[in-house]
Amino acid sequence: HKTRNDRNDQTPMKKEPENLDPFYVELGEAYQSIAASDQPPVAKLGLYATRSLQLFEEHQHRFADKPAAMFGTVIDDRAAWFTASSRLFSETIRGAVQAGRFRTVDPEKTGVLFINAIFALMIRRTRLDAAGSIEDDVRDLIDLYLNGVSFERMPAPVGPPRAAV
């Protein structure tokens, strides 16, 4: 079963725009390094999350008063960064599916969901009552992402049918 986005897109991230926040530049470099490593897919997902939260902790003082600013100012540059970064995540997931380690999923959509979960944890970490270790957050993220919360397989809720294209 192929998804609409199955392709072998190993395109590296382009040079970061000069006006992109240093947090994103450093995070993009970390993602590229992890993607190029020989780690198994589950380890890479954990490393993406761990390094993201570590870097966020280093830069957190800049976002403390307004965590939404992480997503804010230079939308076009940030969108290009997000697309390139989520592509690295998608390639990790695609490789795991192809190796039989993950069930068949849409790698692009799954990669976007994973990077969004990491950013949600970053925002959560700005709250004083949400303090905890990075290791605990990553462990919970990987557990929930890979194993879910249900003991039994649950069908996804189905909304109204989509209009024919």
C-alpha cells in the first residue's frame, strides 16, 4: 500500500536564510547530523526530540514571555525551514516502514505530526508547572508516538466523506 507521497526524496536542507533565528539554524544543523547518522529509526526519532528540547532549553530565555514567538516573525523563512526539517523526519519514518520496523503510514504526514509534537513540548516547557527532565519528555513522546495510549487497536474516527476530486 503506497501513500500519495511515497518517493525517495533525499534532498538535503538548503542553506538557511540569513534572517532565520539562530535557534532554527542550530536546530536544522542538528537535524541534518542526526538524519545522516547510522542510528536506527527509533533512535533517530529520540535524538531529534532530545536535541530539540536541549537547544530549546539553551534558547528558552528568548521565548519565555511569548512562546508563540517561536513560530512568529519570518513566516516564509520559518515555513521553508519547517518543510525541510519535517522532510528529514519523514525520511526516517519512510526508512522504518521500508525496513518493516513501522507499519505502513504516510511518512510526510507522520513526520509533520512528530515535529509538531516536539514543538508542543517546547511550549509546554516554558510553563513553570510543567518542569521535568528532557529525558522524561522524550521517553513519553516516543512511547505515545510509537505505542499509543490504547491497549487495543482502535479505528480512527471517521468524519463526513470527502468530496470527489
